[in-house]
Amino acid sequence: MDYMDWFSKRLTQLRTEKGVSARDMSLSLGQSESYINKIENKRAMPSMSGFFYICEYLNIEPSEFFNSKILSPQKTNEIISAISKLPPNQAEHILNIINDLTQN
């Protein structure tokens, strides 16, 4: 597996899902305007601390970045946060809806 290619594609996917441009994300991270573009085009890789800042910006945990089974960690976290505020009977209704949607 080409991990650099996978990393750049995952970053692009998560950034696009957040609805932000590579330039805006770069500047928000305090980097040059081409920082994220270089990572997404496999011309550079972030440092470990840079990676942590990227995850923080995307509102995800580093483990969620690498968990390809979770296609949309940002939305998943939003859903979990919303469901955690519901009483148990309403949360059960939401779970039933999710189960209905994911049945094959």
C-alpha cells in the first residue's frame, strides 16, 4: 500500500467534507497558503505536531484519521454528540432508524 498516497487522499476527503479550501485550511493552521496543497499533492508530509494540528482543525482524533472504516468522522462525532443529549427512548428510535438505513 502506498501510504503517502492514502494519507493525501484521506486528507483531501476530510478537508472537502469540512467544506474548506486547502488555502484557507493552511492559513488557519498558521502555515503558508500552499501547505495543505503540498501534502495533498504528495510533495510534502506534515510533522507529527503538524498532523495533530490538522486533526484538531478537522475536529477528529488522530485514530479517526487513520480509521478508513469511518468514512465521515466529523459527521459521526456530531451525531454521537447529538444522540448523547437525548433520553434513552429517543436514542433507541434513532438507533432503529440507523439500523434500517444500514441493512443490506
